Amino acid sequence: MWLALLEIAPDEPSDRVPLALSELASRMELLDAHRTRSDYAAVGQILPDLLRDLHASSHGPDGAAALRMLVDATTTARGVFRGLGYLAEATLAAERCRQAAEQLGEPVPLAVADWARANTAAGAGSHRRSLTLSLRAADELGGHMDNDGATAVLGMLHLMSALSTLRTNPGEAFAHLDESAALAERTGETRRWWMWFGPTNVGIWRMGAEVDAGDAGQAIEVSRRLHPGQLESAHRQATYYLELARAFADLDGAQDQQAERALLTAERLAPQPMRSDTAARETARFLLERSQRGSALRGMCERMGVA
């Protein structure tokens, strides 16, 4: 995937023949099935050739359609790299996504690309850069809300802004969460651009924000109103249980068994991303150190490579 991303620079000529849109669309559907299950290994098998073929077809007669798919595919590459902890590679994927969106010149894909860049910056710890990208993209998208998918993408940009401001300005962060929740009431549950925006996902982000803000009890209260099974995404379902585990773990040991069960459920739902997730690894380590038994968590820590 890394090599493919290097080779699909906009100014790099392709040595492949542009393919029919129907064939590309069929392979994108397969990609979507793999990423919905969070099967990163399967994604890694098909994405390199798909990236190269989309790059070639973006210079063919169906260039605009191929570029839209390329924005989606590079977003997927970014998500896989970030999920497995390869932040430099994720950054390149996000930049390739932005380059494809610029070639296309459509407002929603441009906003998607900036969300991808902001998410990667936040993952690397650069919340200032993440906020700059999120706010600018939201402002630019605001004049194009009649475009398909714009409301959902704007909602995701507010979620990213909330994450980026939580440590420095909690009030502003929760204002962004409220704005995102209002947008989610308009969209309902969606799956565009692999973002899964809707009331459930906004609630999962709010759970994480409550834990990070020091209110584990409120995070648990939010969890009771959510039904993660409404989301097809294995990763987002797993994230619900991860945030729940983090909340239970913050309760001075009183709910450690529930925290363990939630964390093991997250791993069962999406083992590949959860075993690489920093929050999941640290929560497992913390619970194991505090546990009097720890047998199930010891096995999980071994699978994570956590000492």
C-alpha cells in the first residue's frame, strides 16, 4: 500500500490501461465489504492494485468518476494505516486523498480529504493542525450544503473540531458535539465516505469526550441510549465498547469486571484495529495491573504485544 501511494502522485504517469467504470465499481464494493468488517488484511490484499488502476483511470475518459473512487480508496488507506499505528504512511494517504479531491474540484470530496488530514494530525498529537483543517473545511463546505453528503461530512468535521479542542477548551468542544448531534438528527444513520455519521456515531464520540473530560459516569449514561448494532461498521461497534471499557475503568476499580468484558467484546468485534489501538492497549494494561485475576486480560495483552 505504501509503495502504491508513492506511485499514484498526480504528476506520475501511469503504465496501466484505464479500466471500465463497472469493473472499478465492483472492486470498490469488495473493498467496502472488507473495510466494513474491519478486515485490514483483506483490504491490504486488494487496495494496492486498486489504487494504481484508479490512478490510471483518473486520466481516462471517465476521469471524474475514477477520482471520486480514488478519494474514497485513499481515505480507506489512511484509515487502515492510522488504525495500525503507521502515522507517517497515513499522512501520505491523506495527502494523496487531498490531491485527488483537488483534481476533482468538488466541495464534498475536498471536505472529506481535509477531514482525513485532520484525523491523521490528531492521531499524531497535532491538535492545533487538526483544528485548523477542520474549521477551514467546515467553513468552505458551508456554502455547498445542497450537495449530496455535505450534511454528514459537516457533522464529522464538527466531531473532529470537538476532539481537537477538548483539552484546551472543553466548552467549545461540547458545543461542536451538540452541533454535530443536531446535524445527525437531520441525516439519520449514514455510511457515506466510510464515516458512518449519524446519531449513534455522534453518541460514541460523545462517550469518548466525556471520558477524556473526566466524567466517566456521564459516558456510561450516554452509552445506555445507544444501540451500536445499528451500525454496520465493526470498528465503530468496537469503539463503542472500548469507550465503555474506558469509562468503567475510571471508576476506582468498582466496575473492573464490566470494563474487562467491554474491552474483550471490542476485541472480538474488530480484532485487527483494537489490538493496535493505543487507548485499548493502555486500558488493557491498566486493568491487568489492577486486577486480582486478570486471566482473560492477560491473554488479550499477549495478543496486543503489551507487556
